[in-house]
Amino acid sequence: MNTIYKADSGCVPSTQEIHISLGAYGRLTHQQAIQLALDVTPREPLLGYLSTKRLQICPQNLGQFTPELALQLKAELSHIEFRCHANVHIERQHKIVDIADWPHEKDWFKQMAHLSHVLDAPVYTAHAGKRGTCSVADVLQFTQEIEDLFGIPVGVEGHYPTPNGKHHWLISTWQEYQQLLESGVNYALDLSHLNILAVQTNHVEWSLVHELLSSPHCLEIHLSDNHGYGDQHLPLSNPHALPWWWSLLSSTNPNATIFSEGRQRVPIALA
């Protein structure tokens, strides 16, 4: 058995609700993903039934997400809290925009800030971005500047090593996650990303992960499974091989929102 894993048993070690990220319905339109989540209560074997009280709009879904669509959703589904994550398709031509791109994508972020305002979203989160465009310190500063623009908490999501131990992405080492924690900047913590880091290094910084989960600056926690070599967004389904971070969920910041990003089954007619 790989030394980074440890066995545990029982139900989810957190009293917090776990919500569905609409990225779990990849390749469907935003409207199809929302309708499917509401019509067929999503669930995962290890997590049980997932809440739809909060829905995360994601770039995996198809079609332009416009202010008009946001107004429609707020009018028709006023009981649901919506929020955007990362580079949601908000322009006619879809493009990838990360926190690192802030200096030359300010107009795009202004559009996202407006959309978040229309949705009455409580937070916005986005990926750190590619190494080489700027430093980790720059990304942390950019996150705070974007937060000032939005007027709501904005969190940066860290990454993971790419194949052969390379670090194509910013915030993809244990040292950089420590830098994130010590910065006081808000963030989203993707535990499947940390699993890739753990597998690639054959090491877990247990105390650091505990502190990252419990920090008041942890806005969101993202859950899914992978084999340690890529971000596969697999559902958490094996009770005999629980992820190494499983028991640490009991230490999560009670004000953080937990989202499952594990792929949900999509009817053939919609696939």
C-alpha cells in the first residue's frame, strides 16, 4: 500500500452539507446541468446525497453564461444560491482566464464581477494560473486586487505537479501551499489537487493540510477522486480505499462551502 494513504471507515467526517458543483455535469449546457441536478438528486457512494441549495457555475458547462441568464435563474430559482468558479464562459469566444492573467484581463474580470453581482453570489474563486507569467507572490497580490474589484471574498485555487515532477502551474508544491496559508489571502482548497501532489511527492504535509482546511481564509473545499497523475474528477466511490485526507474533513472551517466535483452520471439522451 502506498504510504501516503491511511485507512479509515464510517460516514463523511464532517457535519457540513456537501453541495454539487455543476462541473460534475460536464459537456451539458448550464441550463441542462441545473435541471438535471434538481430533477435527479445527485449522490456519491462515499458522500451520500448532495445538496442543491448552493450551485457552482463552472467552465465545464457549455454555452455563454450571460447576465440575462443570471437574472432568469435568480427569478426562477430564488431559493438557490449561485456562484461562479474560474473561467466560466461569459464572452462569445470562450477563453481561459486565471488569477495570473489579471494585469491584462481586467475587462474580463469586470464582467465576471458584474455577473457575480447579478447572481448575488457570496464569493468567487479562480485558479492561480501558469508558472512563468508571474510569481506566487504576484498571484496572491492579484487575488486581493480582484477581491477589491468584486466587493465580495475572492479565493485563489492552487494546482498540482504536472507529469515528470514538473510544476507547470503556480501553487503546486507543498512550500507554495504553505506560502498561500501564511499570506492571509482567501482561497479554495481542492483536495483532489493535493492528492496529485501527495502521490507525485510520496509525501503529505499533514499539519499543513489540517491548517489549510481549518483556516478562516478557506472559502471553498472541492472534493473528487483521481489516481494521482491528473485531475480526473472521479466520484468518491471506494469504501475500502478512502482518500488519505478523509479524516481531516472533520477539521474544516465551518464557514467554508464544500463542493463535490465528482462526475455525475448523465442520461444518454443528454450526453
